[in-house]
Amino acid sequence: MATSTGLELTFLGHQTWHITDGLSTVLLDPILTEAFGAGGLEFPIWPPRHIDVATMSLPGAVILSHEHLDHFHLPSLNMLPKAVPVYTSMTTPAAVTDAIEVLGFTVHRLDHTTPLVIGEIEITLYPAGARTLFWEQRVAQPLIRLAGTTGNDVFIGVDADVSDLYIEQLADGALAPPRLAVVSNNAQTVPYGALGADNNLLPGMDGPRTRKSGIEILNGLLIDYCKPFDGATDVALCGNGFTAPRSPHGPFLYANHAALAETSNALQHLFRVHGPRPGDQLTVPHGTGPVTASRAAWVHLDETAEARALEEQRAFLANPKEVEPTPITAPLPQEQWEPARALLSEELPRMARELIATRMGALASGIHDYLHGPVGSRRAVLRLLDPPGAEGSIESYAWNITGPAWELVEATGREEAMAAYPFGVEIYYQDLIAVFEGRAQIWDIVGGSYQGWHIGEPLDSPVYALFAVYGEHQRPDLAARCYEHSLTALGYTQGIAA
């Protein structure tokens, strides 16, 4: 039987958790620096904080839930002793585990049948729910408890629908409901006028009401998502814990989890909601008694920077303005123009084929009329801004689904393009090339360099199609190149097998 008094979870920002029973420690998805990123672009943690790693109790293990850049950060891992083992799921891309091993760590893969025991802390990695959106399907969701006990479990629902296997075990009584459920607020709601993944340039398709409201977010997280956890007494909010690079509006809306928790507790009676800020500690006792809160002395909030960013948000909300995209990478020097054009010619045929299998591709192939009548075989347009040697102009390609192929066409104005094509992408030429070269990831592009339009539902949009085509799950070769850049910056020169 466990001798620990309980589990103490210290929130380190976004979705990083430091978990200890007072004797042993594990780290989940460590982002220990002030910002994260896998390429040259960095996303500052929100609210801003500094972690004194030297005084933090070091982990006996690191848990990596999945490969996305807001969970997997090579510079943060490099701050830890290389003797610390890293555990991840059976489906994490090999490019990720290869990169971690280049740092000098040993990586172990776990399935849901083999709990990991670190001291008296037991962790089971459950697979994501079957209905999880495709780019999050490799997520592992940790169930954490003191070994040999149940009833005071902590379930961390990282970035995915609740695991069907976990729900089955709750339903058949093999497990008691979690004492604490941690849910991820990934709404990333931007003010009207700002750039966001779900923006739609078609007239009448974008407006203040297209942005998620705080009420919608709370209903989705606390009512819908937590339905399988009937009997849980406590829920903690996390996520939304970064700001977009060069954001003119400060943090995302509804990223203040303390305020969301206070509102939630006033509006519902099902469980107590916690909205920790970086450095807040939640202690789940071994026996009976409430979940209690305290502060970690080794996590320091930058309240000056936080106040400055909140003022930026207030100013933007008081005077909304349309934010235009800007390139996230440097212009291509002239000696790279020809190689870039060759790379574009090589990648466009692959993109044209793989788009067919996306939701955008299914809808684009199934429609027959658009605006003025029958639609031809060209169903989308790719508008590349500022091509090499022709800054200020547009290089335009039409997606012909009968090939499928991207065909160079005469560039027009945006309104004319929207009238001709039911789907459209606008992106800076240099940034798309950076994705093809592995100097940036597709996640870097959205919210800064990308704009688009589409018919249908949000998930039918080109941006989610690009996630499908260029995410780490689909293009580990590009992810590996990106990790190589990070490793080189850290002083490691050994290559990664793609």
C-alpha cells in the first residue's frame, strides 16, 4: 500500500505538469523555457513565467503525450539530466523519438496495458478516443494515481476526445471515476479582425459571431467533455497557454482560466473547477479531504509583461482592426530562388494528390455548382504572395481535381479568385518553401502567414487540409529536418534518420 500522502500537481503553463507524491516526480510534456517552437519561430508561454529549473525537484521520468510543438520541445528536454528516461506512446513518430535520443536520452514506448511505475506513482497511457480529430489521433492521455489505489486518480485529457478504453473501464467498474480531471481548453479564440485558423475570407462568413464565446468553451469542456467522468469532484482547466508570435491583440480570448473557473463554479454544481496559473499546485489527497491549492516557489510569474499584453488586448478590443498576414521567415536570397522553384515543382504534385483524401478534397470533388452555375474541374486556388524576384505580386496555381494537379494560372485579385474558386489559400511563397525545407512547421504558418476561404464547415477548410498533408504524422521527413535545425542550435550535429 502506498505511503505517500497524495499527488501534488504543479501547473507550469499551457499543458506542462510537474507531478510528485513527495518522494518521486514525473514531468508531463515539459516546456521549461519562456517560449517554445520547433523551427525558427517561437510562441511565448501565457501568462509569462520563469521556471527555476535548478530548484525544481528533478523528475524520475518524462512523459511525452504526443509530437506537437506545444508539447515536444527539444531545448526544454535538453535542460534535464540525460539519465532521466522518456516515455511515450506506441504511435509517436519515430522522427520525434530519434531526435530525443540524439540529445542523449533513452526513449521507451508504452501501450495501455503496461502501467509505468515511478516510485509509488503509477501512470497508464490511454489511447485517444476514436472520434478524435485526425491531427490529434496519436495523443496519449495519462491516468495517474498512487500505485495500488483507485478513487483518487488524476486523468489528464490531453488534446483529444476521452479515451474509449478508459470510458469502458469506468463503465464496467474496473476503475472509479477520477478524483481530478484535467481538461484542455484549445479554443485559441482571436478577436474579430485578427488572424485565426477558422477565419473564412468569403463575404459574410467571418464576423464577431463566428468567434467562439466563453460560454461555448465552458459548455464543451465541462458539460460535454466531462460527461464520462460522472462522480469526479474536481476539474482543472489548462491549455490556451501561449500567444501567437507578433500578435497585435495579446493573448487569446478566454485564456484566463482562473476567471473561467470562478464563472464555472457560479454556474454549475457538478464539480469544483480549478483554473491554475503557472506555479499553482493542486494536491489530491491519498484519503478523503478536498483538493487543496498552494504555490511553488520555483515558478515566477512576470506580472509586468502580463499586464502589458492584457492592455494590448483591451486596446484591440476597443478598436478592432483587420490584421494582415506577414511572412514568418526571411526573404529567400537570390541564390536560393532557383532551388526554391525546383522544390515547389517537386512538392506541388504530391500536395495535389494528398489533398484529395482530406475533408476539403471530398467536398471539392462532390460539388457541382458554385455561385454562377456549374463548376469546372478547378476547385481551389493557391495564391503565393511575394514570389522570388517579384515582391508585391502573386503567383497563382489552380487545383485541377481531374489530375489531380496544381496548374499555373494568371493571377487575379482576391475577390475575383473567390468568385471563381470555392476554396482558396493565400500564403507567402517564402513560408511555404520553409515548410517544404523543414525550416518551419505548418503550425507556424497558421495565424501569421496564412489566409483562406472555403465553403462548407470549418473542418472543410484548406487550413485543416494542410494540417492533414503536412503534420508530423504525415510528413515525418519534414519534421525530422525541423528537429535537425533545433538540434544544431543546441550544439548537436548528429543527423536524424527520416
